[in-house]
Amino acid sequence: MLFNSYIFILFFLPICLIGYFTINHFKQHTLAQAFILGMSLWFYGYFNPWYIFIIVGSIIGNYLIYLGIIKLKKNSGKKAKALMIVGIIANLALLGVFKYLDFMIANINAVLKTDLAFLKIALPLGISFFTFQQISFIVDSYREDIPKYNFIYYASFVAFFPQLIAGPIVSHDEMMPQFLDKTKKRINWGNMGQGIYIFVLGFAKKVLLADTFNNAVEYGFLKYASLDSLSSILVMLAYTLQIYFDFSGYCDMAIGAAKMFNIDLPINFNSPYKALSIREFWQRWHITLSRFLTKYIYIPLGGSRKGIVRTCINLFIIFLVSGLWHGAAWTFVFWGAAYGVLMIIERIFEKPLQKVHPALKWLVTFTLVNVLWIFFRADSFSQATALVTKVFFWGYGPMHTELIKAFRTVEFTKIFSVFGLENHYPNICIALYYTVSMLLILGTSNSSERMKDFKFRGIRCFTTAFLFIWCLCSLTGINVFLYFNF
């Protein structure tokens, strides 16, 4: 089920809220948690009911491993560690079968000249997220003294619908205490208003901005061979803006939906395009993934404690893993490896780079991020390299008609016709979308900043209602969130 759908907004979410707080009103807290768990599983299996068996099997398996680790730690640390390793391998094997098996078969066929058949197994939604989340829990259950949690609460920690499919990747100490806190079982109208506001902001980012830029991206990557430099630059920027508003929108909607239940999710997105370095970009983009990779891979490898050479190797490894985590294709591997190389360069030349003017640092960082997004989005290296070449080739021609039509939305068409500006509509509208988007990204506070000292009244109430109605009216076609694919 999608956040940006009528069934979620007008049926699923209201039923969840009413049912959860009604059951809690009668002090049936475990039953209320079971209700949310059941609704979350319905949310997950909405498109494909078979997905429920996969996630439920994963949850049960990991819960049994967790109980085993707790029991074995009392008598045998070695056996507990062995069971933890078995748990990690089992989780990675599950992820490998569904996400990477066909990729491996393709590479075996290419190298050994074999003709092995592809299994074409459908990738379950969010498997990368709930797998990493459970790996962190298994490792923490060995490293730390974790309480013995009720199965219902553990399953809710994994499957809680706001963060289930595209993150954030949460840890047990962030979620379990909130699920068990009885003061959070009653409606808090302040949290409800704040949650609605943040949810609607994310809704607007997705529907009004990301989905519009998606039209240009789909056309541009399909017709890349016929694009000139100007059109290629516009397509490149369109994807940069699309993935920003798409992921930022999802994070806002997840945080907003959870807030309505009095649950605080960790910040996962913090104005990454304001970054002045690649390192800062990754401190702001997909924060919880970076946290996971740092805690469970980078630090165990030695982090930055064993000299500059080892530090650079460790940096490269975690970004290589990040690339593979995002997708089973060599374009993703290259994307991750490229970021690893850039991080190494920044680490080696850290002191000289501190003297560079901030404006130049931002321009270089933003340009590199733009170029690497092409490889992230491209279906092949040939497509990616062709687009990158066109961006820097400086060959110009008339703008493609279909690229112009990508920004021809119904509401703006009517507004421009009222003022008799139909002939100027295409150029004005494209300029408007790109300019307003960059101003929003660079010149306004982000959602986490807006949540501080929040007061839901006056102009904010009107803005929220206006954006909500506008988005509902714009849901003619529903596009999935990009991170659902990872």
C-alpha cells in the first residue's frame, strides 16, 4: 500500500488511528499493539499477499535467534556468538536469494559463457530495510543486555507500517521504549496536529513535485540518445530533484504518520543538497543507513583508528556495500565505489579543502552528486555514459516537445489560460518548477527544523488544508516511491 493513495489516506490511516486509540482506551495495550501489527501486515501485503509469509517468517526466525542468544549468553558466550553469526548469515542469505541471485547468475553466464536460467524472483518490498533492521537487533542482542521483549512488540518493531517499506532503519532502543510507554497510548492532539502537518508536507513533495519531475526523467532516460546538452542537463537535474522530493516526501510522511500514534521516528533526511562536501552529504542523506553501515561495518573493520591507509580501505568498503544495498547492478556498484573514492580524496586532502570558499565547495559537491545520480538511475553503463557525455558536450538544439509537456500540469494550464499566457506557458512553467524547487531545497528550513517549537494554528492550518486538498485532487496517477525498489 502506498502513502500517496486514496485507500491509505481516506481509509487505512483513519481506521488505524481509531482502532488503536479505542482499544488502548480500555487498557488493552498488548491487544492494541497486536491490532497495529495486523494492520501493518495488511499494509505490507496489500500488493502481494505472499509477501506477508516472507516477512512473518523472517520475524519469527529472528525472534527465535534473539531468544537463543539471550539464553546462551548466560552460560556460553562462544555459542551465543556462533548463533549471532548464524543469524546474520541467514538474514543475508534471505536478502541474497530475493535481491542478488539473478544478478549473480547473469555475471556467471557472462564470465563462464554458460546459459543458466534466471529465476526471476519478485523482490519483496522493503526487504533491504527490515533485513538490516533485524541484523542490527541480532548483533545488539549479543553485544548488549537487551530485555526479553514480547513477540508482539518485537514484530511491531520490525513491521510498524510508517517505517516498514522505505525506512528509516530504526534500532530497538529507539522504538521498544515508545511501544511500551503507557503515556503514549492516549491521543495527544499536539502530536496529532504536528503529524498531520508533516505528513501533508511530504504528501505535497511527492505528488506535486517528485511525480512531476518523474515525467521528465522517464522521457529523458528513454530518449537519451536524441537529447542535446541543454535537455540532458534538464533531465539530470530533474532526477536530482525527483529523488530528493521523493525520498524527503516519504521520510516526512513516515515521521508524520508515526507522530499521530505518538511515536517519534529518527530523522533520516536533513537537507542533503545544502552539503559543502561529499562527507557532509552522506551525513545528511539516508542518515539511518549511514548509521547502520558505520556501527556494524565501518567500526568493526577498525574505523579510522588504524591509520590513514586502513581508514581509506574501510571507507571504500562501506560505500561499496551501500551501492550493492541499493541495487543488484554494476551501475549501483560503480555509484557506491565512486562515492568511496570521493570520500577517500576528501579525507586525504582534508586540510587544503578547508581553505576553499564555501560557494565553490557547494557547487563542486552538488555537481558531483548530480552526475553520480545519472549512474544511480540509468539502466546500463552505456545509457549513463551517453547522458554524462551529452551534459558536458555543450551541443545545443531546440528543446524536446515531450520534455516540455512533462511539466504541463492541469492546474497550471488553467491558471495560465486565465491570464492569456498559453503561448508562454512551457518556458515559464519549466523555469518555475526548477527555480521554486531549488529555492525550497536551499532557502527554506526542512521538516525536522519546522517541528521545533511547533504550533498548529492560523496560516499553518490553512496551508496544510490547501496542500492536502490540492494533493488529493492531483492523485490521477499514483507513482511508487523510488526507495521501494531498494
